[in-house]
Amino acid sequence: MNRIAQQLETGQRLFRLLMTIADRLPHDLVTGLRTRPADGHEAEVAQAIVFAAVAGPVPLTEADIDLLITTIARAGEDTTVAHVVEQCRFAPPA
């Protein structure tokens, strides 16, 4: 898959994820992020979702988390916080 097609697919997947969890996020955040994937700002959207997941209870599947980590890593950004979401999401109950 070429880079542009991959970017388009990632943007679409991030948009679907954002819309799926929109009820768990601040309205202003969702409004601000809705058009960002189509504008080529996938890493920005992924990072915002990660920070929201760390800040509050946001339901993410393993596939969602993989998408976020991959998107952030592909942009050359630090994935440390995204991996924390992964650890929190799948940590056994206390």
C-alpha cells in the first residue's frame, strides 16, 4: 500500500474511532478533532485520543490501541504515553 493510501486509511480509522468514543470525550475536543484526520493530522488526533484515555475512562479495544501506537510511531513521535494506555487497559483488576 502506498503512503497516501495508508494515510487515508489511517485517517478514516481514526475518524471512526473518534466518533465511536465521542460521547466519552469533551464536545469541544471532538469538534476540534473531527476534520483533522482528513487534513493529514493523524498523529495529532491519535495523541489527543491517547491523552483523553489517560485522563478518563475511555473504552479502547486492543485494535484501537494498536492503531494509536502505530499512528504515533509512524509520525516519529514518542509512544510512551500510548503504551501506558495499553498497560492500563489490559491490567488485571485490583
